Amino acid sequence: MEGTVVAVVAVAVLVLLVLKSGMRVVNQVERGVVFRWGKALPGHRQPGITFLIPFADRMRKVNVQVVTMPVPTQEGITRDNVSVKVDAVVYFRVIDPVRASIEVQDYVFAVGQVAQSSLRSIIGKSDLDDLLSDRERLHEGLALMIDSPAAGWGVHIDRVEIKDVQLPESLKRSMSRQAEAERERRARVITADGEFQAAQQLANASRIMSDTPEAMQLRLLQTVVEVAAEKNSTLVMPFPVELLRYFDRAVKKIDAEVTTESAPAPARPETAPAPVEQP
């Protein structure tokens, strides 16, 4: 009887050990790929507790989080013959754990190599202005170039971004001088345009004042007020020629009216007497 109990306990312990050896835990950010006798089973194991056949199954865990991989600086010559150094960053994740486990030995290393070659290729196909200003289109082109081979490995490229473009020092100085010349040109254009508008307004004001001498007098009074506000002891008042001409015309007009009123009326011619008829 005791031997039977010991045998049952031994079998139970053996079964528990076998079950424990076949029990695996898959984390939330992982997926499990099971190989049975060296052959990958279709599908993958979801997060949680999963059981394997001891001595027959082997499970490989694949991380499905988004991987942020910096691309080392690549040197190349642009289409307009400018030597530049460009670095980038790639965001990707595994969407098919089975293919990522059996189609490529190391999908992270493979994606990195494809990203470097694609970055060098995109440098040679682009102009310097595109690398500096039109990066969104280059990002889309890079993502498409990397995603084409990565799709066969069960990897999806979420986004590719160019981080920095390093230019030669001589080119930086040339671009700085060009930018400075452009700013100076704009400043001169703005100054000339302001002077032109001011000249137009002054011309309009001069025409109005020439037609209306009273406006010139009001302007003179305004100038006197502005000068007097400075608390000067001596005040010099300019007397415009137009105002003198206005006064001259006014005096001549008054003299003409006075002369017309004081002139004597012309004498009327005397009427000759009518002849008298004699009988």
C-alpha cells in the first residue's frame, strides 16, 4: 500500500514538473512563435500563459512595439554637386512575428542596412534646396524605399525622418553672404518704396497748398506752434512767397474795386432845342 502511494506521488510530481517545463508566459508587448521539431507553427501565441509540448516545442518571443532606430550619418553628393552629411531616424514595428522570425536572421540589423543605403540613394537624387526645405516629400520617399523590402520580413515602416543636414563650412559662409545680400536688397526696396510714397504725398500736398493759399497759412501757423513748444527765446518765422503772392493778389483786387467805385459818372449829352416854325 505504501509503495502504491509513493508511486502515485512520484507520478504526480513528474506530471507537475512536465507541465511546469511546458508552461510559458508571453508579455503584453510580445508575441510567441512556436517551433515544433524545428518547424514553425502557423500563427503566433497571444500574451498570457501558454503551454508547450516538452522536448518538442520551442518558443521564440518577438517584440511588437515600435522600434526607434537612428540611422548613422551618411555622406553623399546631391544632384547639384554639393557634398553633404545627413542622418535620419526610422520608426518601425513587427506586424507578422512568424515572418520576422523565419524570413530574416536579424530584422533590426536588416532594416538598419536598408535605411542607410536608401538614405544615400535619396541624397543623390535630391537637390540641396530639397534637403533643406522640402523634407516631407523626402520622408515619404525614404519610407517607401525602406518599406518595400521590409514588408517581406513582416516589418512595417511607420515613419522616416531626416534629423540633420551638415553642410561644408565654405557653403555655409556662401549661404550666409547670400542671405545677408537678400536682406539688404529687401531693406533697400522697402526704403525706396517708402520714399516714393512720401514723395507722392508731398506732391499732392504741394498741389493742394498751391491751389489754396489758406492751407499754406494754416501750415505756417502749425509750424509756429511746434517751434514755440520748444521754449525758445527767439522765434524765426519763415514767410512763404506763395503767401506774399496771395496778399498781392488780394490787394490788387481791393484797389480795383475802390477805383471802380470812386470814378465819376460820364456826362450825358445835351439835347438840342426843337426848331420853331414861323407863320
